[in-house]
Amino acid sequence: MIISGGIGITPILSVVGKYPDRTIQMFYTAHRKADLIYTEDLNNYQLKMKNFALKSQVGRFKDSEILGQLPNEFQKNTLFLISGPSSMMHHWKRFLRRHGVEPGQMYSEEFTW
């Protein structure tokens, strides 16, 4: 599962393209519509990769939106890639820890302007 914000999508794109056969669920957000970048690339991934699901929006995702999309037994078999502003990353890492995700299942990269 990928959670990305704003310019934080940049390092994530290479990961998505490198693993076309993996099941990837991505949540991508930005403060403004103009800040949602690489939307054409992401839409192409959705068309070409049967295991790629994208939800993008302006504004933060609610915790319940992410929690409702987590696969069964996510605490045991899911990797989380989190990239974007520091405050966003820290929020989702704390959230996932509260829901039983181990630190070794989470990889993050702070990426802001």
C-alpha cells in the first residue's frame, strides 16, 4: 500500500513501474488540484496494470478511508510505502502502528519542496 502526498509522489513512481505484477493500492493527496502531479502517468498505470488501484484527491484522507481499504490481515502481509511532507508521514506511521503494523513493514521518505 502506498500513501503519498504532493511532490512525495516523485520517488514512488519508479516503485510502481518496477513491479507491474504486484498488487498496489495507492492513496495520493495534495493541498490543491494543481499540486496533484503525474496524474497522466498514474492514470496510465491504472489502465495497464490490473493490480494497481489509485485513489487521489485534494485534501487529506480520513483515517477511516484508509482503514476501510486495508486488506485482510494487513498487519501480517502488507508493506506500506509513505512519501510526502513530514507531518503527513508521521501521522500515517502513528496511525498504522496503532493498528498493529510493525515498523519493519513501513518505509518512508520525506519529500517536500
